[in-house]
Amino acid sequence: MTRLIIMGPPGSGKGTQAEHIADHFGIPAISTGDIFRAHVGGKTELGAEASKYMDSGEFVPDHVTNAMIRQRLGNTDVLAGFLLDGYPRTTAQIEALDGILAGNRQQLDAVVELAVDDDELVARMLRRAQEQGRSDDTAPVIRRRLELYRNETQAVVERYSERGIVLAVDGSGRREEITAKAIAAIESALGKGQ
């Protein structure tokens, strides 16, 4: 059983890495963005509540996000494990996740934190903005998003670091190399390495 969280700043390639790491371990990659879209698209009660916030550009409140995660982690495809991408974002969400896992008699194995230099992140995101024709993504805007990300997630990383389960993985270089480093770190932490 492999129960993981992946964290990383905007532009770190977190979503791509989540898919490749999850494939390697044969577990589902669970992105909060995908869960929100599924609920909204499926016109569920939680989706209707979430869309009220999403439509006005607000964060979906913890009680809605936690309920969606609780429901998703109750599915049978997560029995062998999962990789959470985009959750938890706050210490309150850590407590909610701890409660969900305890209720399922499970615990988290590792938190993969992709570390990438800010200058490289800015360069990547400017390149992406140019490719996608998004002129609003300027260097100052991107740096502000990175600052917001760090402010939001610092307490989460610290809490998991206290538990000794954070695996810092260098997120610079080629995609395949980063995936290999992340998998090696996870397998070593889980005692599955050679």
C-alpha cells in the first residue's frame, strides 16, 4: 500500500509527475481540480456548493473540499493506495485528512515535495504563457503566485516534516529524471528500494 501526497509550486510539473508516479505504483492520482470538475459536471450537491465559490473566483471552503476527499477516498480503487495532488493545502485540511485516514485504518506514507529554483519556475511559466498566448502571466504576477503558494503551504510542509515523511525531490531537469528521482526517494522511504 502506497499513500502519498505530492506538493510543488506552480510550474514545478507537479501534475505531470503525479500521473507518472501514480502509474509506477499502480495507484490513482487524485487531483482536487479533477474532483471539483467531476462534482460540478455531475451536478452533485457538493458540486453545486463548490461552483458557487469557483464561479466568483473564491477558494472552495474546507468543509466542501474535505467532504469531496472523504467521498473519493471511500472508493475501492484507493484500497492499494493513492497519490493526492492539491490536497491538503492548510493545516485544517491535514487534520481532516488524518481523520479520514484514521477512519479507514490507514496512514500517510510520504509527502513528495518538488523543489525548483524560483528563477527556473518563472522561466518555465513565462514560456508556457507565451505558448498559450496568455499575456497576463508576467514575471511579477508569477513571482506573486509563487509567494502566495509558499505562504499557503509552508505550514503544511512543516507539519509533515515534523512527522519525518517529507521527501524533498529536486524538480529541475528532464521530466524522466525527476520521475526517477521521486520514485527512488519513495521506494527508499517505504523500504522497497534495492
